Amino acid sequence: MTRYSSHRLSRVWQVGVLAGVLGLGAACGGPASSDDDAIKIGVVQPFSGALAGYGEETQAGFDYVIERYNKAGGVESMDGAKIEMIKADDASEPSNTATEARRLMGKEGVSLVVGIPVTTEMAAISPVADQFQIPVLSVGAGGSNSEYVYSLGLPYDDGYAKSMADFLIDARDKKGAKLETVALVYTDYETGQEVSKGLEKRLKAAGFKIVADVPLPAESDNYKPQLARINSMDPDVAVGLVTTPSGVALHQARAATKSEVLFVGGTGGYADHQVWDSLGDSVAKDILVNNMFGLTNFAEAAKSPSLQKFLTEARKHEDELDAPLGQLFIAGAQMAYVVIDLLEKAGSSDPKDILDAFKDVDIPAGSDGVLFPRSDGLRFDPKTRFLTDNASLIVKWNEDETLDVMWPDALASEKLEANMLD
């Protein structure tokens, strides 16, 4: 089997830039090309429905990188074969995710399926992957028991919970912040619940006192009762995973109750620009800028040469992208770089070879293919099927709607001071 050096990612990027290549993918439900020798990749995303914003922005980033790669020569280990994307819209419904995955794996004969940005959709696709024995790569879901499903997302405990807990421990022990009592505040669905369990375990072990457990009903848009309870407990910090819709409602309640509690959380509900836009400038400048830190995989200010290089080139085409260069765009682009490395390592469109090649994925830290904040580069743990490095960024909003990276120190654009957390 042909093996491939991931250094070609740099050459591919340079060729694409010099050629001025930019091509967006085909419309949902249709292939991006009709090349009989192409490697067929199924794409399942929520292009409509409640999660359409997730699917559209993620797909824009994926298309951007894959189309440039095809134009730059295609899959070298397969004699320049092009990657053909066959897209499917699950309309933000997990039952549709399973149906569309079954169609792509059965009728369309794809060699790999990508997309699936949330955990419920990943759960729906897992038994289909088992049935057809087709590998799946999720851009952000939290986990699966299927041996065929890998994820670029964060594990509940070793990813989300560990990053938030480590930030608080570091702020207390190294920066001198006065943090002792904690309220667990999270969107009440599987991911939020599991991350909260991980936080409770880690924070208790580090000597923090948990004074409240406050789930935020996922179907509600009024969290004033929950904020009243949090305010009455007066914790030093409220921490947990919050979705974007829950984040909007949470911060509206923070504004309405004039809460002065420090909030730390991830991901969309704290660091997504959709939250700022939904709140409006006046509320956002008061609530998001003060007493709050967010967890994310992307911030424009991160001191990462490979990310900055990517953003510089992508901005030249921003008007053509029809999507913001936000965290979801970067997630889609990161997924594309992993797919490229995976296919080059596989040297074959056989799903068995592609599945086997996951163990060989290795994009070194600092190379053009690493957009996430991963100091160890990008490799998969064969047991967990997550990346071996699951670190994230902690960011803080500025009044001009930009984000400063506060942690970890190696990627920080602004120094974290104890008084920022008091």
C-alpha cells in the first residue's frame, strides 16, 4: 500500500495559492464532479432546519480546502484521483441522518462519510456505519461506540471538562484568582450532562466546592428562574457546556437579573458570534465582555502561524465564500485536511483501507494542515477514536466583537490576570 508524507499539505496549499484556485462544492444532494475515477465521499450535514447555520458554515470550510486540493492535483497516492463530494441534508433531524447515511453508503457507494456536527446525529449514524462497515469522520460530535466512527470533536471528560477545569485550576493556582465555589450550569442534554459530570469530578479532586447543579432546559428560552438560583448561591464561578441557543437565553437572563457571577463555558453559547448578533451590540458589550470566558477550538487572535497563514489566504476570497470565517468554517477546513491526509495514507478508495489508515493519520504541529490549537499535531487514539491532543482555547470578548485568547499561555494574545476573574 502506498504511504504518503503529510508534508505534501504545504505544497498543496502553495500550489492552490499560486494558481488562485477557489471552487465551492456542488449543491446539497448532488456530486461535486462526475469523474468515474474519483473517490466518493458522502457528506451528511444539517443544511436546513434548526442547525442549518452549523452545517452551512462547516461545509463552506470543507469545500474551500477540498476544491483547492483537487485543483492542485488530487490524491497523489492514487495517481491524482479527485475527491468527489456527494452531499445530503439531514434537515437537523437525527432520523434523517441515519436515512441519508444509509442511502450514501448503500445506493451511492461512498468510501467515507463526513460531517455530522452534533452528538445526536453521530449517535444516529453509528449503527448504519456498523451495518455497512463504512468509516465515518465527524467534525465535532462527542463520541460513539462504533469502531467505524472517528471524531475531531472533544470527548466529554478528557476534552471539554478537562480544558475548562484546567483553566480554572491554572487561574487559581498560578494566577492567584480567588476561586473556591462552583455552580455547574449547562444545557440539559446528553453532552451538557456528561461534560458536567466530568467537571464535577475534576473540580472536586482539585479542591473546589460544588455549591449548585443548574441544568438549563434545552427547549426553553427563559432562564431567569435558573439565574435567580445561581445568583442566590453566589458562586465564585459558574461553569459548563452551553449550546448556542441556550447561550443566547442564558446571557439575556444574565442581563435581566444583573448577575455579577463569573461564567466560564463552552462552546457555542460562549464563543459563537451568533450569540453576539442575537443579543445585539448594547447587551453583548455589557454581558459578553464582562464576567465571562468561553471555550472554543478557534479564535482569530491565537498565536498559531499555520492558522494565521490559512486566514490570510482565505480572507482574499471571503466575499465568494458565503460564510463567515468563524469557528465552524475552521472546523470544516480542519476536517478537510484530515480527510486529505487519511486518503493519501490509505492509497485506496476501499473503505477497509481508509478505516485502517486512521491509525496512520499524522499531521505535525506547526504544519499547514493544523488549524486547531493542538501542540502535538493531529493524530487519532485508536482506542477512543478521538484526537490524542484534545486541548482547547479559553477566550474573552472585547467591545469590538473580537476575541482575545487568554489560555493556554503559549497561544495567548492577552495576559490573564487574577483580577479578570474576581
